[in-house]
Amino acid sequence: MGRLLLNLRHVPDDEADDVREMLEAHDIDYYETPPNRWGITVGGIWVRDRERMAEAKALMAEYQARRREQALAEREERRRAGELDTVGSFLRRQPLRVLAAIGATAFIVYLMLLPFFSLAGD
């Protein structure tokens, strides 16, 4: 029986493809389980050989460290170019959406506190 290497929940396709290629490049036998029909499980990548699991985990740690560094570098580049979203830029771009969200939140909080206000009036 295999051991789970990567749960595919919220994993982008390019990352899952990279992991498959990495395992194939190092001749680590793996299999993949598909997501189920009702969305309870989303599938995973499993290593068949328990003895190779430590090697697969080490490769995965190296891959994730490289991917993290790449993502941080891309984010820093976008920040320097002024392309990174901030609260102010989002507010300027979609003021009605922000005001609607604030209004909806205030209304929900009011409804939640309404029983306490009626108790104080009695």
C-alpha cells in the first residue's frame, strides 16, 4: 500500500505536473487517486514503495522551497512594478463593491445584536 505524498486539494495543475515529472525523473513509482464525485476527497499522489518515501519527501521539500522562492521573487517584482493589489487600489477600482460589502457586514452585525437590544429595552 502506498503512502500519500501530495494531497491535491487547492494544488494548481502546474504544481501537480511538476511533482509528477519530478517523481518520474527520479524513477519513483507512484500512482494517483482521482477526486470523488461528491467533492469529499480531491485525490492525491501516492508513492508505492515505502522505502523510497523518504527520498520522495526530501525531493518534495526541495521542490517546495524552490517554488516558494520563485513565488516570493515574482511577488516582489510585481510590488516594484506597482502591479500588486493594495486595499487602496482595490477601493479605487471597485468602490461600490467595497461599500456594499461594508453595508452587508454592518446589516448582519445589526441582525445578530438585535435580540440583545430588545432585551435592554424591557
